[in-house]
Amino acid sequence: MARRPTSLDIAQLAGVSQPTVSRALRGVKTVNPQTRARIEAIARQLNYAVDKNASSLRSQATHTLALLFFEEAAEEDGAINPFFLSMLGSITRASAKAGYDLLISFQQLSGDWHVDYQDSHKADGIILLGYGDYDTYRVRLDHLAEQGSHVVRWGAVGTGPGAITVGSDNRDGGAQATGHLISQGRRRIAFLGTADSRYPEIEERYRGYCAALASAGLVRDETLRVDAITLEDAGEDAIAELWRRGADYDAIFAASDSIAIGAMRALAAAGRSVPGDVAIVGFDDIPSASLTSPPLSTVAQDARQAGEVLVATLLSRLRGEAVTPAPLATRLVVRASSGG
């Protein structure tokens, strides 16, 4: 065939209509499996490739997903939690496998990202990543939902009006971390992380911490809870706050690895040994967690699975399918910082 093959050529050879060819090559499940197989075989024989531009014009779809990273508030430059960056490869692969391009952007929570993307039809759906004050962007999520937009976010499962939320079992992870420290003979365990409704994931980790203390018959001490966002500097500041309070503690459960790493740095500067004087467990299992001195014990979230589930959930929403994601399991990784 001298000219470029078309879907009409495939339809004629397969003995079906052109719309059937289009649906089959898009993977629409209503097409008979045998018919789809025949159409796909003919398409391969003709070296036929779907024209994404033409398809987009017909369906008003961009065949693009937007991945928005939200930066943490900081005095100088914004920062991205390394755990979210570790999900990038998985999200990119899953999008490409499904035939979607991925548009990646870094955003401030205070910006008009809800207008810049799906409102202006830059993408068929949006994936949101980033810790931040949940109340800050809840209104924007509602706005997108009212428009029928397709949004999936990473966060605490069960939160997110107007959006499907995919996330880990943060409460169980917090209980695992705290239970491990208790098993090492620690009884005065500090919690570093902002545990309130503005940060639902951290709040769930704190609830797991509280549950583990209660299960062991230990009394929760509010002087051992210090607010900290997921930055290393915040971990250092939290240690300084515990010192100002005169708090007596022999262990720390930090709500993120970044907080834990900052805390370890501050403890070393103060001449306190880890894990001799203070045992520490973090959360996320970012790449640098195994490179600290001593290596950091942590609660691992599966970044690869997280990215795949985020994309699969968003694509299900694009197809109009009902989705109810379940929390993803976490896993305790014991290294030298906890004395395990």
C-alpha cells in the first residue's frame, strides 16, 4: 500500500465498520474480543498507527495527563518531599503504557493551578502530589468536581471532596513504627509532625502512634508532640523545641524521613547518640534514608505501586467507572537508627 493506511482500510479488510475499528484500537471493552484481535492483527500488518491529533479533535480529549507537584512552604525556596519524586518514574511509565503523555508541573498551593490545567483543557485528568495545608486547596477540589473534572490525589484515603484519594495505610504505619520502638525498650517516645486536620496523612500516623502507646499501656505525653512540616530544617527545629521544653525522651517517631534526618543532625550536634541515647524511626523510605549515619529505620511506602494505582484510578475515572481505592500497605524497614 503506497499511501498511509487508514482506519477505513482496516474496517474493509476486517469486515466491520470504521467506528468499530476506532473503538477496538482505543481498547473499548464493548468490542468483541475476537473482533478486536482481528482488527489489531490487520493494523499490525498494515503498520497502522493511531493519529492522536485526529483522535483528539474528534473526542475533545488531549490524551495527556497532568502531574502537579505542590511545593512545601519554606522561608526561601519551595521544596518537594523526595518520596513524591520517587513516584515520578512509576507514574510516567504507567501513563505511557496507557497511551497518555504526561505533563509535569511544579505549583504553589496558593496559585491558580485549577484554572491553568483542566479548566483550559490542557489535560484530560490531573494527578496531585504534595503535602500541604489541606484546607488551602479543598475549595479548589470542590470547584473541579462541580465542573466534572477528573482529579486523583495522593493523600489520606477517605479525604478529598470532589476527588478520589489514593494513599497508604498511614495509621498502621504509625503503629508499626511506634510498636517497634516500644519493642526496643523505649518508653518516652516523641512524635515529630503536624498532626491535625490540615495534614490528614500526618494525623493518621499520629493516631497510629497513639494506638501503639495505648496498646502497650503507656501514657501519651503532649510535651513529646512537636509540630513539624516535612522538611529537614523542621526536624532540627523540633529537637530545639523539645530541649526548650526540658522534655525527657529516649526515642522519636518522625512523620517523614526528612524530619527524621533533620532531627538526627540536631541530636548529633548536641552530642546525643543515635540509637544509644535516642532511637529514631522515620516514614517514607526515601533513597537517602539508607545513607544516613546511622542508617535510618523507616516505614516504607511502595512508590512504584503508588504511581501505578494513581494512574489506574485516574484512567478509571476518565472511563466513567466507579472507583473506591483501598489504603496501600506499608512496611517497617529496620536499620541501625532504632537499635533493631
